[in-house]
Amino acid sequence: MRIVFSCTGTKAEPWLRSLRMALPDAQIEEWAPGAPQADYAVVWAPPQTLLDEQPKLKAMFNIGAGVDALMRLRLPADLPIVRLDDAGMSVQMAEYVCHAVIRHYRELDVCEVDEARQRWSYHPPRLRSDFSVGIMGLGVLGERVAKAVAAFEFPVNGWSRSPKSIDGVRCFHGQDQFHDFLAATRILVCLVPLTPDTVGVLNRDSLGRLKPGGYVINVARGAHVVDEDLIALVDSGHLAGATLDVFHTEPLPPEHPYWQHPKITVTPHTSARTERELSIGQIVQKIQALERGEKIAGVVDLGKGY
């Protein structure tokens, strides 16, 4: 068995070392143009050349949850693209979102400003029932986040393309219920995959439908947000602010207005990191299952883009 590794922005050697330990009988190398034909590829944002030169791949494993970078390539229709089911990312995402929700609800962001000014001030408690949290996208990560937020007794809404049922979550689905979901939400958490249908989905119209004083938490992809629309709605007072972990261009350029905006918090795409050893264990198990002729979970529907 031969496996090639091609992950942009990732140090190859730790992955190669762990993969070789888990699959000692396999030939595992970092991919380079002209490499011998492989059986499997482990990738993150690989070049088109890899696909063009590896027409006999049995499957391609993506080391992140989102596959939007792969969807921009010319993918063979019969090549299974396999995404990670979780690999430790859902608990990280739940931590991040709960922190952002509570920081806004408890006005800890205001306390940070007060601290910088050495000002001791009192902020009266706010009603938790007034801060409905809407989870936009109820996949593996979204469902875990929704359950985590519900544990803090916030009203929780969820929206997905197809019907879902989650204890403690008021679920909406489909385009027909999207506006109702937004109107019922004050704190919006974006966790939908990036597809042609969701590029720019957080814009003046959709964000303007949130409850007054709405707040945006984007942990999916930067291209979901129309930046100038978000800033305009914050400046107008309709939105109270935003916590953003993903951006159109990463690293976020120094001149971008998000950096200096007092009501927008920026973090460096750190809400949920791929955990290498968990990911490798999952990939190895799936390769072994495929070699036995078994079906595996996590195969991407190329028509849907996730």
C-alpha cells in the first residue's frame, strides 16, 4: 500500500512519522510532482497537480472538517473524499462558542474595557431568556455546540438544510424556515459548510433579521460574511458586535477594519484545531476498513459540498 501526504501549511514529518508507526507495512511519503501512483492521499488544500497525477487513488482523506478547498479543484466523480468525523474538534468548538456567548452575555468584554481604563463599574444582570442563541448548521460540530450552549440554560435554536431533532434545541430547517430562525435569534453562531449557496449568506438582509442587539459568532469560513454589511450593522446599533475566528484572507491583513473596531473581537482561526494523533487514528481505521471492502462514514457528497 502506498500513501501520499500533501497538506498545505502543515509540517509533514510529524504526520508521516505517526502514519508510518500506525501502518508499518505501507509506503508513506510526502507528495511531490512525479511521485509514484498511490492508493490513498491524506491532504489539506492540495494542488490540482496531485489529482491529475494520481488517477488511481482509492480515496482521499481531508484532515480538516471543511472540504471547501477541495471543492474548488477538478475532482474525479468516482473518487471518495473522506472528511474527519470529529478528531477532537467538536469539544474545542463548544468551548470556544460557549466562551464567546458568555463573554458577550455577561458583558465581560465591557469589563475588559473598564479594566484598561482602571474604571470600577456596575453592570446590572441581564435576563438569560432574552439571549436566544441560534446555531446555524447542525452537523457534528453544530450539534455538539448546541448541546453545550443549552447546558447553560440559554434558549437555543438550530437551523439545518434537512430536518433535525435535538433535545433542548428548537430546530428549524430548509430555506422556508431560515428567516423564522433568524428572527428568533439574538446571538448567531455560524457553523455551516462553505458552498456556493452559503457564500455571503451573512449579509445586510440576513443579519438585519436578527433580534435588535444581535451578536455574531463566525467559526465556519470567512467567506460566509459580507464584511462591510456586518460592520455597517454594528455601527448602526442593530448588532451589538461580533466574535470572528475566520476571514476572507488569512492571516487577516493589518489594514482590515476588524482589527481596530471596538465591538469586534478577532481570533486567529483557532476555534478548533485538528488533533493529529486522533486524526491519524481515524484515517488509519478507515483505510483498513476500505481495504477489507467495508463502507465508511464521512464520505463527502460532492453534489452538496459536504
